[in-house]
Amino acid sequence: MTVLWLVLFAVVFALGPWVFLQLMRLAPSPVVLVGLIVMAAATSLWLRFLAPVPWGANVWVTWIGIALIWTAWIAMLALAMLAMRQVDPGRTMRRWTGVIGAMGTTVPWFGLAFARLLNS
């Protein structure tokens, strides 16, 4: 079980910020980001409530659902940071939105760690 948590930690603290920074580098249109948010959230909700294999009964369905929620979270952070960059396109704003957004992708980890703490 410890190995799973170490892998999850590495994914959250390496892959999440990397994906966010790639989204910021590409600077997609807000329509694309909103589409990604809606698609990921809707698919996760479908997996949770309407899928033939219920969430929690199959570990893969559960992990995919969580990954989709996390994807929506990262896209939402990118949308918010791009909006802030439109207000102030300066170098300082670009730097701080990148740092804050990359750090924000790791917030779900703390929720998982806290839930694990409460279940111990």
C-alpha cells in the first residue's frame, strides 16, 4: 500500500504541475478549456452514477473517475490563470500565475492524505 501512495505522490507532484505548465505554454482558448472541464467532469459523474460498474466496486473505474476530476481541476486552474494573465500580461504576472497554478494542481493530494489520516 505504501508503494501505491508513493506512486500517487509522484504523479500528483510531478505530472500535475507539468500538465498545467504545458497548458499555460499552449495558451488554449477559454472555449477549449471549458470544454475540457465539462467533458472531464461529466464523464466522471457518468462513471459515478450511471456506469454499469459502479464507482467503488471496481478499482479502475474509481481511479479513472478521480483522474478525470483532477483533470477538470487542472484545466480550471489553467482557465483562471489565463484570465489573470489577460488582466496583466506583464512578466511578473506570468511568473506568479505559473507558480501558483502549478502549486494548485497538488491541492487534491492534501485531501487524499487527510482522508487517509481520518481512516487510520
